[in-house]
Amino acid sequence: MDKQKFLSFNLGVRDTAVISLQHVTEVVQISLAEICTVPQVPSCVLGIYNWRGEMLWLVDLEEMLGYPSLSQGGNFLSKMMVIVLEIEGKFLGLLVRQFIDIEWLDTSQMKAPSTELFYSKMTPFLRGYFINNAEEMMFSLDAVAIIQSPMWAIHN
């Protein structure tokens, strides 16, 4: 058994994703008024947030992975939850709708992602998926791939 701690959260209306806690620095709630928009960035990049005196880039994770944008329709909440990822001194904030829990998952039970199951936009950021006790799929996202995405290499 190779158990690791993961943070689970909602993706889209029905899906659940997990991300390894080893790369999660903090979880913060922010209000939209605190986000400073930036021109000429990919549409999934919402802007910059002042986090502990640092400039934190905020990304709409759902839009980045091929779901409808969180900012569309009535989805945009006045308060948003942000997962702050950190890898080798680089930080990135992922906007998500809602956290579910901290899960202990056995990484040896992770199944490899197959392209027909997932949005093509999601594939580069997937490590695989787990099937939980309720027989539901939980996508395991790759924090390193998300932070190192060429989408923000120019800005970070």
C-alpha cells in the first residue's frame, strides 16, 4: 500500500478531482474584487491576487481542463476557493468551486487515464484516476504539470 493524502474537490457539476497534498501550500477563500485582471493572457487565467505580499496568478481550473468556465452564467460566486500550489518556489492559484475532503488514497490503485474518457484538454494534466467507494471516478491531477504548463511559462 502506498497511501498518500489528497485534497478532493468538485470539477464541473458532477465530477470529482483530487490533487496530492504534497504540492498544496494553502487553501484560501478570496473575493472576486481582490483579483486584478491582466490583459493578453489565456482566457482561463483570471488575473493576479495579492497573496502574502506575493503576486499569485489565478487560474480557472475548470476552464483550463475543458469544462465551461466558472465565470460563465450564474456559476461565479462572490467568494471563490483557491488551492495554492507550490513547486520549487513557483506558486499558482487554482480556482475551484468547492472542496470536499482530505482523502487517503492508495496510489497503487490509480488507473491510467485513457483518452476516450477525458477531455483532450485535460489529458496533459492527469496522472490517472481512482474509483472511490461509491464507484465514482476521481480524477488525479498532476500539480507539477499544471504549474509547468507552457500556458503561463511566459508570465511566471
